Amino acid sequence: MRSFYAAMRGLLHAVLLGLLGAGIVHISVLLLVPEFSERDAWSRLSMASDLYK
């Protein structure tokens, strides 16, 4: 019975680490989207007017 609880604790540990890692990856991807976007707000605004030129 003790090995069952150890296995469940290991599984819970792996699941929690996986969820934490997935959360970190998703947050970092969301924060990096503007860096790789071609049609963001600043590029559309710069095409609409010639400020700063």
C-alpha cells in the first residue's frame, strides 16, 4: 500500500510540474507574439500617418 501512495505522489508531482511548465510556455508565447507580428498596432499606425518620419 505504501508503494501505491508513493506512485500517486510521483504522478501528482509530474502532473503539477507539467501544468506549471505549460503555463510558463503559454505566458511566454503570449508575451512574444507582438515581437513576431507583422500587422501590429504600431505598424498599422505608421502606415496610416507619417509621424516620426
